[in-house]
Amino acid sequence: MDTSKKYTTIHYHSYLELDQLLAAQKTRSGKFEDKAAHEELLFIIVHQVYELWFKQIIHEVTSVCDMFRNNAVDEKSLGVAVSRLDRVEEILKLTIQQIGVLETMTPLDFLDFRNYLFPASGFQSYQFRIIESMLGLREEDRMTYNGHSYKIVFTEDQQAILTDVEKRGSLFELIENWLERIPFLKFKDFNFLESYSKAVHSMLEKEEAAIKGTDYLSDKMKDMRLKMLGGTNTYFKNVMSKEVHDEMLASGEIKLSYKATISALLIKLYRDHPILQMPYRLLTNLTDIDELLTTWRYRHAQMVKRMIGNKVGTGGSSGHSYLVETAEKHKIFNDFHNISSLLIPRSELPDLPPKMVKELGFYYSDKES
């Protein structure tokens, strides 16, 4: 390899390929009208910027997935994964803010060039579909596109790549496998699930007795508080019984495996221990990304409602109503959100054996063991 020109000088303009980049905004209204619709340039630039950010998200998520394809994820690579997913979060925040820029265009402004867009649609964003699949949105969980697979709008080569992305294993699946390998669920004389179950029963009994015994609440308010409290047959049923959990998996109510769910619960409950802080941040990344994607979908749907009301979308979808449905249905990491219903107060947490506390901390000694 010739490295003689490796560090030669380069100009800002040529490094960023600005001639090519800035020549890529070609308005369709300008081709058919004496004067291009003023707002069409904004529309094109906003969506091109989206695609650039999508490219960066794919770059980051691909690198994180590659880290988790190995059977062992060390602390260093886990920190890098968290850092890159932090970046994905910041990019998603920008994509939400960009909707505000697009909304500086009025519905009447949009009508000046909307007819030139048919049948183009954001649904045809190939990169966004890759992102969804890489994160873990399965085809069977997707809304169909006018009764057809979401892949129908893409070329055969693009469809093949999307299928390959699905087969390689999503971030959801890779994180699930990693959680299943966590070694702290059984630690010699400490069985997390047994200890947790006892703590839940004890907590529920104390809180139920306190609600029933108070003189400050009416019977109606007591019933409401007891329903909010729940019991081992409500929120906690899928961790108290693997059989119940597997039934919920089979019905599609949940997606995360039993062992991975228990591991995620342990991480969230004992996150204050040093070694579990980075795994906790990783799980937080997943729920944040899911929340930001959902927020972006809702904002996008509201923007479409503002621009076209109840009209059909340019790609033939039902427009606003379709987008609202995807916001609710296309959640990927919902199981990690739901773990919050299984959390118990720190005061109720079972004490860990001293040796396990050392294992979960950064314990150093100048004495040889």
C-alpha cells in the first residue's frame, strides 16, 4: 500500500465533497413550473439531513452489534457500546427537533409542490428500515403496507440486504443473549430469584396491611390503593413463574426470554454496585432509544396531520392514522420498560453475600489471595 500521500494537504471543500453534496437538491417543481416552489428546497434538505443522520446511526449500531456477537463482552467494550448508543440518542433528539424546522412551512406552502411528490413517501426510506431491523423490530410485529410486506417498496437487492440484516441478529437479540450469560443469578449461597420472591411477598404483605389498617383512607380509596399495589399474580407473575412467562412469550405479549428478564431485573435493582453500573446504563440506552423513536413517530404523525389533515399520504398509506398506529405498535424494547413494574424499594432489597459484594465492586487488596 502506497502511504506516500497519506498525510498530504486537503481543502475543506474537497474533503467534504461539497460540490456533489450541494448539487443534490433538485426541486421537481422547478422542472415543470416557471419558478420552483420556494419551500421545496427546505423539504428536500430536511429529508436529506435525515438520511445522513440515519447513515450515522447505522454506523454506530452496526459497531455495537459486532461487539455483542462475541460470547464475551468485556468492561472496556461495554463502555464503548454505551458511548456510541449515547451518540445515537443525541442524533435521535436532533431528528425530533428537525420536525420543528419543517413546520416553519405552512400547509398551503406544502400544497405548492406536494403533487410533484407522488408516489414518493418516507415509508420508502431504506436506511430507516435497516435501523428498525437492526434494533430488533421483527417483520411479524410490523404493520403491513397496504396489506403487503414493508419490503415491497424496495428493489430486489435492497430486499435481500434487509432479509440478511434480520437473519444476522438484531441488537435486541444480541443483548438478550448477553443477559442470559450474566453469572450473578446464582452465586453459591445466594439465589437471586428466591431471595427476590421472598422480598416481594414480604413487601406486599406489609404494604397491604398498612393500607387496610389506616384510618385516613375510605374503603373506596383503600380498594384503589390495593389495585395499584397489585400482587404476585399481577405485575410479578411472569418472573415468579417461568411457565407463565413462556405462555406470555408464546402469545406475543412479551419478547424477552425468562433468563434475560431476570438478569435485567437484577441489574436494575443492584445498579449501585460498580460492576453493574455500566450494564445499567446500557439497558437505559435501549429504553431511551425506544422512547425517542416513539416520540419521533408521534411528532412526525402530528406534523403530517398539521400539513395534510386526513388526506391519504403520497405513498398511498392512510397518512396520519397510519403513522400514529406505527408509533404505538413499532416499539422494540418495551420489555425493558416493563421491568420497572417489577422493581422494589432499596429498603426491601435482599442483602447480598459479602463475597458477592466484592465481586460486584472494584475490590483490590495488596495481599495475595
